[in-house]
Amino acid sequence: MFALGVVYLITGFLALGSVALATVASVLLVGVMMVIAGVAEVISAFQVKTWGKFLLCALLGALYIVAGFVTFENTALAAALLTLMLGALLVAAGIMRLLLAFSMKRATPRFWLAIAGVITLLVGLLILARWPLNSVYILGLFLSLDLIMSGTSWIGISVGLRRSSIMSQARSPA
């Protein structure tokens, strides 16, 4: 776990050094996932018993495959669309968190949920306000920060587990 954390951390800082390249890498990864999902959908279509459902599943799979290849062909457009979707989803998530926080009873700890809703809403609005110009770096920035946070957490977990195993060995009589 420690080695995985170090790899994530190094990769995250490298990606942070070139967020535009990290954006391209993340868009290409989404394209690969869409092609794989499309192939899986087409294969699973052959297990469907009725023609209508078969055609629907096969068409959906073909659409995924085409979208994946379009992503490879035009990464800038794909980055712009993914950034737009990210901003819109963050706005929606922020609004939902705020609605949930205000619908909770006064006795429940709703303050942190409301704060999280405001922050999520503001981040989504910031992304949408600068769209499509920020499409070059937003996905790469989010990927970089996620890798750094994941690496830090894996390192922390591994150090914590090692300490707990050392402490449990020290407590047990030999």
C-alpha cells in the first residue's frame, strides 16, 4: 500500500506539472472505457432473447464505440463536453446537498452538509463560468488532485496499519 501511495503521489505531482497533458490523458482514458463498454454491450446484446431488445442493446453498444473513437479523434471537443458535464453535475449535486441540509430536522448536524453543498455549488458555478476556456486544464487538475489525495491516503493507511501491527506485536506476550 505504501508503494502504491508513493506511485500515486508522484504521478499526481507530475500531472499537476502539466494539467493540459493530464486532461488529454483523462479524456483518452474515458474514450478507452467507452469503447470497452460498447464492445461489452454489443457482446451482451447477443444474449438477449427478443429482437427489439437485441437491436436496442446493439445500437447502444455501437453508440458507445463511436463516441469512444470520436473522443480519440477530437480530444478538445471531448474535454469541453466532459468539463461542461462536470460543472453541471457539481451544480446539481450542490443544490441537492443544500436541499437535503435544509430539509433535515434542526437537531441533526446539518451544518457540514450545507457547507459541502455551498462549496460544491460554487465549484460547479466556477467551472461553468469559465467554460469552455477551462476545458484545457480542469479535468487534468481534478485528476492531479485526486491522485495526490489518494496517494497521501494510501501512505497514511499503510503507516497506520504498520504502527498498529507493531503495537499489537509489542503488547502480545511471546
